[in-house]
Amino acid sequence: MSPIQQILFDKLVEMGRLPSNPTEQTMQTMNSLTDSEALKLLRSLPGTLPTIRKKEGGMMNMNDIIRPIGVR
């Protein structure tokens, strides 16, 4: 099982749509999905869209960077 298929499977189990110990037929179906198909299904599930995380920080004042220590 590819990582994307595993994420899809885990999400479906978490949502209660699949049992945690699936049948052989369910596993064959999961393994027959291509990564693009699994990704499409994963994106269609509610609450699974990726979130954008922004880095904290930004530009400093150049005068603060080059000022000698102890000088205000």
C-alpha cells in the first residue's frame, strides 16, 4: 500500500466508513487504486483539505542588525 493509499485508509477508518480490520476484498480494492485516484478520493472527503501554514517572522530593521551590542 502506498503512503497516499495508507492516508486514505486511515482517514476512512477514522471517519467510521471502514472497519479497522478490513476484509481481504476491501484491501484488494484499496491496493488497486492508483495514487491519483486515492488523492482525488482523499481530497473529496470533508475536512481533509491541506492547510497552509505561514512561517513566523519577517524583515528586521537593518539598523538593529548592524548596531553594536549595548548601543541604543
